[in-house]
Amino acid sequence: IDIHNVSALTMKAMCSLVKPLSQKAPIKRIVIDYVNPAKKLERLMRGILPREVEVLIVEDADDKYAECMAASIVAKVARDNEICKLRDKYGVKGSGYPSDPETLEWLKSVMSRGEIPPCVRRSWRTVKKTPLGKTLDHWLRESQCA
């Protein structure tokens, strides 16, 4: 979960969705909520879409474009479903965000037993500032260099 940059994963996922759609149905415009670096995402999209497709990458697009509003709702439902799976598998509590007090309590509880489930981002400051997090962070750096 920590090996890849979140923006890079987001871009990869977008491309994997857009490419097959563009091959099955004509697309006139694609509107994407801002992802940094936007220029890289635009280049990726231009590489998989026909030249005539308008590509808009807009900050807060889910507040400005109906298609992004709808996609945001779909994404939230999908995320909630994934969190439910993590609850079943790892006992995750709360929303799964590090700012959520219930999630933080669960994380502290799990870490106090010397565990960090694979669904937890080790790059979270909450994890990094603990002794276990520092040890794990060191191990992750070493294993990436091997």
C-alpha cells in the first residue's frame, strides 16, 4: 500500500477505466477532478483518447460538473464497500481516515499489540511517529533497496 504514490495509482486507475470506455462508446469530453501533477495526467489521457476528445482537469470538479458529482458518489460507495471488507478482515473501525478518532483508536489498539495490518498506510504520520512505525519504516526502506 505504501510502495506507490497515491497520485500515480489514481492516474493508473483512471487510465484503466477510460481506455476501454473510449473504445466502446464515443466520448466528447472527459472531466477529471484535479490530480497532481495535472499535466502528466493530461498527457496520459491524450495518449489513450482520440484527439478530438476534450480533456478537462479541474480543481473541485465534483462541485462544478454533474458527471464528476455522480462519479464522486460512485467512488464513495465503492470506498465504503472496501472499508466494510477491511472491517470484516482486520477489524477496522471508523471511516479508515487517519483523522477519524475511531480509526485512530483502532490503529493505536492494533499497534499496541505490535501489529500493523497490510491495509494501513505506513506513511501516515500517526504510524511513523510510533516506535513500531519507525522500525517498520526502516525495514520498508531497506527492503526497497534490496
